[in-house]
Amino acid sequence: MKFQTPAGKNPIDRMKVVGKPHDRVEGPLKVTGAAPYAYERHSVIANQAYGEVVGAAIAKGRIISIDLAEARRAAGVIAILTAENAGGIGRGDFIFASPLAGPLVEHYHQAVAVVVAESLEQARAAAALVRVDYDRADGVYDLSSAKAGATKRASVPDAAIGDFATAFATAPVKLDAVYTTPDQSHMAMEPHATIAAWDGDRLNLWTSVQALDWAMRDLPKILKMPRDKVHMSSPYIGGGFGGKISSMSDAALAALAARVAGCPVKLALTRTLLVNNTVHRPATIQRVRIGAARDGKILAIGHENWTGNLPDAFVEQSTVPTPSLYAGANRLATTRVAVLDLPEGSSMRAPGEAPGMMAIEIAMDELAELLGMDPIQVRLVNDTQVDPSDPNHPFSTRQLAECLHVGSERFGWSKRAAKPGARREGQWLIGMGVASAIRGARTRTSAARARLDAKGIVTIETDMTDIGTGAYTILAQTAAEMMGIGLDDVVVKLGESDYPVSVGSIGQRGAASASGAVFAACTKLRQTIAQQLSLPEGDVDFVDGHIVSGGRRIPLGKAAAAGEIVVEDVLEFGPEMPKKYAQQAFGAHFVEVAVHASTGEIRVRRMLAVCAAGRILNPKTARSQVIGAMTMGVGAALSEELAIDTRFGYFVNHDLAGYEVAVHADIPHQEVIFIDEVDPTITPTKAKGVGELGLVGVAAAVANAIYNATGVRVRDYPIRLDKFMDRLPAVA
Amino acid sequence: MKPFSYERATSPADAVTRAAAKPGARFIAGGTNLLDLMKLEISTPAHLVDVNGIGLDTIEKTADGGLRVGALVRNTDLASHAAVTKGYPLLSKAIVAGASGQLRNKATTAGNLMQRTRCPYFYDKNLPCNKRDPGTGCAAAGGYSRGHSVIGVSGNCVCAYPSDMTVALHALDATVEIMQLDRTTRTLPVRDFHLLPGDDLPVGEFALKPGELITAVVLPKPVGGKQLYHKVRDRASYAFALVSVAAIIQPDGTGHVAFGGVAPKPWRSDAADAALPRGAKAVTDTLFADATPTDQNQFKLTLATRTLGAVLIDAKAS
């Protein structure tokens, strides 16, 4: 099926199953521990040995020698993998650092060796006996000092419209400020883990990846073997946030170790290792300049972004939201990239938008203050129904203003004191903040298979994954709606690499793309059934477990009485819709904080997210996604920062004790409202994604609430008390 | 994890005897700190003597009206004991400010005293650390030192002591009962229990000889007053203190105050206590006169004054 024009009326519009807040279909499996995650798949293959990774002790340099003698003699050791016996290692298309160091070391905790032993304890004990001599080289680890040498990448051209310089220079009201966002860690609850087993020249992996198609593209390249000799299974994933997008070091190392060990190898990256071993969200420095008229209308907006990474690797493109967010005739967006020798930076939940909006949405708060306007009003004044960079490119849907209005009403925005520092309860200063949210509503070609058996059970198979998002449930709902059956009569099977290829769980594309694939497969199943039963075209419906045609009601399973019906279809998203429409999901975040007037302790008291994101396929799982994202936003605002030791070139706080994410005590009342919306230009189910939208803007809303509470502006995340305590009003 | 041997002791004397028989032996009670360190091979004891079955798990009144807390009383039980919430609310508040419910259920009184530092360089075996590997140096000095000590440090070690409970015990003038190798008992003011790093290696931490066993913590008679514990951290729960203040404020403005998060042990002095009636700044000026902060942890000095200021306001208001 091709998707080239807006979706018309279709069976999903019945909304009998879709749009209902169903519990997760795999929920009982998860809460009873019966859903096995990669490391727990004890029975998939016999004789699993245990791999333990030895991480490099330097950030940059060469391995002079590795002494394995003592480790080899240790109890239970089967084999030790190093670059010496690994064979050739190639490079995938997503991660640029090698999974295995030697002789070059590219970053701290890059694997130097994997010790394989009969038990985890033995592997770990022996790993501690591996002695490595290094020749340490100097590296560059600090973005602020590397910024001067940052260069333009061909893949990230400057975006200039109108005459920014002149318009900014002559604007009556000007804001010019620099904001910084730190390196952040995905810190999924489930560490990266893989079981690898060779069967001759075939490789089986039980692993944890978000996009199997990318993992299947990249791992064979790393291992220099044909794709069709690899199978991956990843049905349950304990969080990814971009940290498991493709095949990461755990899969390559397990496969290589299994080859040298001659037996299946099970390997998980320890929490203390994975922070520097895998990937993170790179830090940014962002200069935002906004020139406005006295009425608040933006005349010029400039967003300059500096970031860093290993050569050729990912670019954190903070300017991504800027062209689409607010109106304004004169615009400039640039990104410059420095080469850093830190661990590799990569995608983390809402790459681009998340760090970009951390800056832009504080800037809008500052602009509001310069104008003496309400922060919501400034955003409304600059709202637009066409792409600010191209007036002939209307938004498919854009309900930002509606989100702000509804949120303002529901949150009690009118109670916010316009003057900062004006509201006090005991020793606590109280403030409210707001921020807009925007995230691209993109899709990618995705396929699914649909099976109908004689009992009337419809089984869906696709390599789509569920990383905790609710994919199992929304795809079951989509199939049930299409086939006119209940959720109990649908089975969804995900995460096997030999299933039809989908987008995977990436970039907020999963819900729209994969539900579209299920729509396509079920459409084909409906057609096939009608043909097989010789029903008249145009007079066939699927209702309440029956095929209804010409007054006849045939139980659905009857259609498969002679044998299972199996169909497959791919939904190909053409360039037509994005070309015709600017496609974005929108939202607004509201936050109330209390800041201790003496100590600067910050406590978030209330949060509200209002989202307009197309059809919400399941309000319950969507709400969970947004709440999780809001929680991540609180971490980004207040505590999350990978601390760099610039002498040694590594992230020092590489565990959950040192890298503080928001915990229950930090998260008070959270509310999520979805604005009614269908967007037929995105996908046949008319849905967009919400999982990243829920994060974008949250940190700025927190920052703006802190300013409203205290009158102190902090432009460097995370906003911790040592950055502003001495600027708080004097304590009596 | 390195192989080790393990046995259970049946009484305090039995524990001391068993530990003495095996060089390098360590006692294990709740294990909430030691097991983590063993998994990371930062602590590698060859032998563990499990003391969970030796008694010492009761809280009793002493003859002079104080309280004797057995070494194996769990943190949760201690914090919620009626005699503690009534007579020593400071101790109860400090304990509840630390760790999580699950950890407090498992952690013991003596084990809490014996907590090792949470310095990230101590935890990363690739980096120099005199506390972990004497003579290798201190990576934290000149490194990521935001959470480290501002006073009481040496060139050998700049780490901070993590316990909340012990900060309260300092303000409460508790004493520690220790069974010696000859099975006799000695007592030590809690103020003298933790050692500062100094110029010698290995870095001293606890005034315990190998094989000695903590049997109890003894609290003097309740002193009344407003008792407040204010722990400042980067998130609302489950983090170690940037700065904490344990304060006992009497109606006349006198009292005791101890600070956590600022030094290799809870930090207090009689002179600083004497300055309490003159306000927070007078106390911290006295107590931190010899501070040697880094650029990254300089803020702790301001924060200490501000936190004590907040506590004094709360003491007036409550």
C-alpha cells in the first residue's frame, strides 16, 4: 500500500477498540516476570557461557600489550576475546567507534577484552586479572574549549531566510543569550544485553535493540558477514531512549566472544561500564538571539548551536525545532561540530528538539519579560498555521495555541504572579513556568504480516519493537479495529528479524508507521477474505467477529476453515504528504516549582502536559509515555549531567548513584491532556507519536518556573543550587 | 567477585574469635555497602564472619537515663523506636533522610557508622585512589570534586563521609562500644571514631583495630530542645548530602550543631556550638575557618551557612 494522499474514512474511524484506554496486552507477562528480557532467555539455547567486558582504562591512545596469563589460569575461564583473536572488525552505519579496542583506543571503557567463563562470578573475577599496558595520548574532552575549532558539517547546512543580521540589529526589543546543555545518559533500566550462538556460519542473537532493521544492517557489517546469516530476537526491551537504536557493543562482543569460545555466550554491560562504553546525548552550547517588535512579534530569530563528537559521528542538531516553531521573517540556524575524544555521542529521546527547546523556550520566557508580556501571550502572538520558513507549506495540523489555552485554564495559570519572587509559602518561593513542545511527526516505510486461523484469531507479525511504549497494545487495537474483533482475538508478535521490516522504535515514528503497516496488512487480509469467499466488492464489512455482506453474517474464522490465510503488506510512505504539509506534533508544558529561599533546593510541585498529536491510539499507554517523558524532563532540568574529568577524558559519574535521574520523590502530581485531533496526512490510522513530544520543552518549563519563583535566571543545565544559590534574595 | 570463605558467628565473643583466626577477615551484617564493594572488587576480604546471629539487636535504657542501641539494630527499627522518636527525634530524622526504605530495613547501626566513601574515583579501579590502593594518589583532588570535602582533607584524600545517621550521633554526643580482641569492651566518643586522612598511608578511616567489633552505640540522657535535620541534595530522595545540618537548639538559643557532606567525618566543634546564639554565620565562620575548598565545592561553605540559617528559622517556627 502506498501512502501518498490524505487518508479517507476507513475502519479505524469506528474507534470501537482504537482510542480506548486498554491495559497493555503484555502487561500480565511483565508484572509476573514471565516476559523474558534478553539476559533472561535461559532456555533458548543450551550451554550459555558468561562474558565479562574489560573496559579501557584510558580515553585515547594505544594498547601496548595485554597480559592474559593470569586470567587464563583463573577458574572456569573458557576463552578470552581481544582484538588479536577477534578477526577483522568492520563498521556499521550508525555507531562509529569500534566495539573492540586494539591497538587503538577510541574512548574510555571501550572494550579491550571479553573474558568468557562458566559462571558470571568466574568471568568477573578473571576479568579483573587482565593486565593492559597503555600508551596514553592527549585528547580533547571539553566542548567549551573545543568550540573555537568547531566546523560546519556538510550534512548540517546553515539555514538562513531573509536578513537576520539587519532585522536583529534594528529590532526594538532584543534578546541575546547563551544556554548550555550537558552530556546526558539514556540510563535505560535494562542494561544492554545479548546472548549469541553460532550454528556453523549462522549467527543467532537474543538481544535488546529498538530497530531490528538497523541492527541487522549494522551488525553484519561490523562482523563482516552476510546479513542473511544473522537472526535477531528482541521481543521485550526494558527501555531504550535511543541508547539501543541499533546493535550496540554487547551484540558484537557476544558474537565475537561466542566464536572464540566455541559456545553460546551471554553478556550484559554492567551499569558502571555502559555509560562510557555505549553512547550518550552530546552536550551543546547554544546562542539564541531574538529580535521582536513591541507587540511581541518576532522579527528575527537566530539559533547557533555548537556540539562535539568523535569524527564522522552523530550531530546533536539543536536547531531542528527552530525553523518550524514560531513565525518571523528573518531567520538563521547554524550548527558547528567540534571533534571530541569523549565516548561516542548519539541519539537520545528527541535528539535535536530536546536540547534545542531547553534553550529556545527559556529564551521565549526572557523575551516575554523584556516585552512585559505574559509568556503564553508571546507564544500566541508568534503562532502560525504555515511553516515559518515557507508560507506555501501549511501545517497539517497545528494546535499549539489550543494546547496553551487548555493548559492555561486547567493549570490555573491566572494565579501565576507576573512579578518573579512574589509568591512565598514559609521558606519556599513558588513559581510557575510554561513552554511549548514540538516534535516532528515523521514516518518510515513499515511492513506487517497478518494471519487468520479457523478460530477467528488474527495474528500480527512485524519486526517492530515495544520498548515499554505500548506498541504491542496499539498494534493489537489497530488489528482488532480493522478486523471487527475484540482484543482477545488478536495476537501480536514483535521483535524477530525474520518478520516483515518496520521502522522500529525510533524518533517517535513507531506508532504512526507500525500502526499503518498493520492497517495495510489487515486491509489486504480483508480483501483476501472477500475474494476467497467470493463476496461482492464494496459490500463487505467486518463487525463483531463476523464478515457481513449482502445480509449474510459469516463468522470470521470460517474464512480460514480450509487453512490459515496469511498476507503481508508494506506501507510505503511517499514524499507527497511531507512535501505538501509541515508535519509536527505540538504540546504545552506547565510546571509549578517551590524553591527554598535559603538553600536553593528545588521541588517540582505540579506538572501538566497538553498534547495535540493526531489520533491517540490508546490514551492510557500514550499517557504513560508522556508521564515518563515529563519525568525525564525533570531529570534534565534539575540533575542529569555526565560529569567530565577533562584530565582523563571520561564521564566520572558512571552509575546511577552518581548520575541522578528523577526519582519518585521528585515527581509530584502529573497530568496529561490530549487535544482531540486526527491527522489524515500522516498515516492511515491518522496518528502521530507522543513519546518524545512529552519530553520536549519540559526542562525549560521547569527553568522558567524557577525564574518565576526566584527572579534568578539560570541558563546552564542542570539547574542545581550551586549555580544560583548566592543570587537568591537575602534571607532575613 | 573474588572467592571468599564465609561463616556465621553465634555471639559477639565468638565473632571476634573467628575473625581473629583468619587474617583479612571482615564482619558482615546488612551488607548494603560491603557487598557492592565486593562485587566491584574494591573490597576483597578473604573471609567473612556473618554477625547477624549474635544478638546485639535490642534498644535498652541505660542506668543514667540514656539509650543503648545494639550494633545490629536495623536503621528502620532505630528510627521508628518510641524512645528515639520521643527522646532523640534528631536521630530518627537523620536516619530517615538517608538511603531508601529497603536499604534501611537491612542496614544496621554499626554498619551505618562504617560506611565507606561514595567518591566516584574510589569506585573506579582505573583511577588513582589512596583509600582503595594506598600510594597511587588521589584522583579526586583536582578532579570532579563537587561532592567532596571542604575541610579535614589532606593531599592523600579529599573524599566526604556519607552517613546521615552519624551526623546526628555527633550532635547527640553518642559513644561507641567496641569489643576488643581480648573480648573486653572499650568505649570511644563517636567524635573520635572516624579518622581524618592526614599525611600517612594507608588513609585512616575508622579508629578500630583489625578484628575489633562494634557492639553498641550509647546515647546520653535526652537533652530536649528543638531537634532538626536538614539534608540538602540535588534531588528529593535517595542521594547523598551536599550539605546536611543536625541541630539541637535549646530555648535560650544554645545547642549543638554538626554538619554532614563537608568533611571526611561529621564536622562540629565546641567553639562553633558556643557561637550558635550569634547565628548561622558565626557558627560556620568558626567551624570552617580552615576550609580548603575546590572551585567545584566552594559552594558548600555558602550552603552550610544558608542551611543552618534555614534550620534556625525552622527551630523558631516549629
